[in-house]
Amino acid sequence: MNKIIAIANQKGGVGKTTTAVNLSASLAATKRKVLLIDMDPQGNASTAAGILTEDPNTLYNHYFDTIPIEDCTYSSKDGYDIIPGGEELIALEVSIRNDNKQGFLLKSLEGISNKYDYTIIDTPPTLNQLTIEGLFCASGTLIPLQCEYYSLEGVTGLMTTIQTLSDKNMSSNRVIGIVRTMVDMRNNLAKEVSDELEKHFKNLVFNTLIPRNVKLAEAPSHGISGIKYMPNSYGAKAYLALAGEVIRKVEYA
Ligand SMILES: Nc1ncnc2c1ncn2[C@@H]1O[C@H](COP(=O)(O)OP(=O)(O)O)[C@@H](O)[C@H]1O
Ligand SMILES: [Mg+2]
């Protein structure tokens, strides 16, 4: 069965896209069939996936031009499929909101659910209708978090939204876990915040720490994941370990 996981945090620059891309690549490396959906108008995940097609179909074309979702799906060099994002998703956001079309994506994904083991959804850095649509579809959410002061700001709002959707029986989404990203343990503040997170969210914090690693930041310009770009780097190894934890939590829970 296709397990749909949203990667969300209203804060920008916390490692959502890096996590979405490298988790997709890591899961694909374990021979699982993976679909990554870029729901961010910035389209960073699409760049990182190395989409070569000029002006590819996005969810905009699926929604407005009724192009089948299969025709919005492209292959990445990392072995996962991707539905690209782009600026036109801003219009999609407006239409979902104005025309009450919440949930359209879930129906579309049901049609291709036997093709994939995992669908990873990269969301924009705001709690808009695109993010809500992603949360609505997902059976689990992963929250990347940088260990800084104020890093929890917004996370409570996100958790409340997920809980509300679930309370109203609108989705079965639950928080799978919090991933600490761009970690530098030489930084005392990062260590303090990281310890606090472990205390506060005990079972929700993933054991795997994603280190700050320049290879992860370089990989997107080559159109591949950090896993493929530099498999022996600390960053790549960390994301492979995270994928192992996700598999244990999702498949053996
Ligand atoms: N573990 C990491 N080590 C080094 N740089 C990282 C790491 N994670 C993300 N980055 C870089 O930080 C920036 C923001 O990350 P990104 O994944 O785009 O965040 P978001 O999607 O939440 O906005 C990007 O330039 C990215 O390459
Ligand atoms: Mg992003």
C-alpha cells in the first residue's frame, strides 16, 4: 500500500526540501517505489531531482487541464518518480481555496496507489492551502527542525492543524516524527535545544541527527540527491539512516 508522508514546517530554510529529496532517494535505494510531489511554487525539489524536461507538467496541469496524473510524473536519476512544482502552483492554491476543492489530490493519488510504496510530499514554508492539501492526503507527517531558539515557533500550529484534521475525521494524518537538521554539535545552543527536544517530544524525535554537511547543499546543482552525489558523506549516511528509522516506524509500527 502507498504510504503518503508530508514534509512540513511553516519555517523556510529548515531542510524540508533537502529531507524530501534525500529521503525519497534513500527509500528508492532500498528498492521501494517512491513518488515525490513538489507542492512548493519555488520548485526547489524539482531542481534537485534534475528534471530535464522544459516546462514540465505540474499539479496545475493535472488540476486545471485535467491531464492524467501519470502524465505529470517524471523519472529522477535517483530512481524515484517526481511530480514537479513551479510558480503556477500559486494559482492552484487560490483555486483550492476559492472553489472548495480540498482533497482533490487524495482522489488522484488513489488512482495510482498500487504503483508506489511511498509518496513523499514537499510543502511550501507557509500553512497555505497547498500545505493543507499535502497534510490532508498524508497518513503521516515528518517535521524537519533546526536546533535554534524560536525553532519551535509554528510547529505547535502545524501540530494543531494536523490534530484538527484528524479530529474532524478529514484525514488520518499523524506526526511521524521530528527530524533535527543541519546539526552542528560543536554549537552549544544547538546541543541545548536538541536535548530539550528529546525531553519534550520523547518518542517523536528521530534518533538520527542530520549533520550540517556541504555535500547535501551542493548536490541539487547537479540534479541529484546527496545520496547519489557523495554516498560516503556524513549527510548521505544520515539520510540513509533516517530512511531506516522511517521504515521501522511506518512499516513495522
Ligand atoms: N544538512 C544540511 N547541511 C548543509 N546544508 C543544508 C542541509 N540541509 C539543508 N541545507 C541547505 O540549506 C538551505 C535550506 O534548505 P532547504 O532544504 O531548501 O529548506 P526548506 O525546504 O525548509 O526551505 C538550502 O540551501 C540547502 O541546500
Ligand atoms: Mg523547500
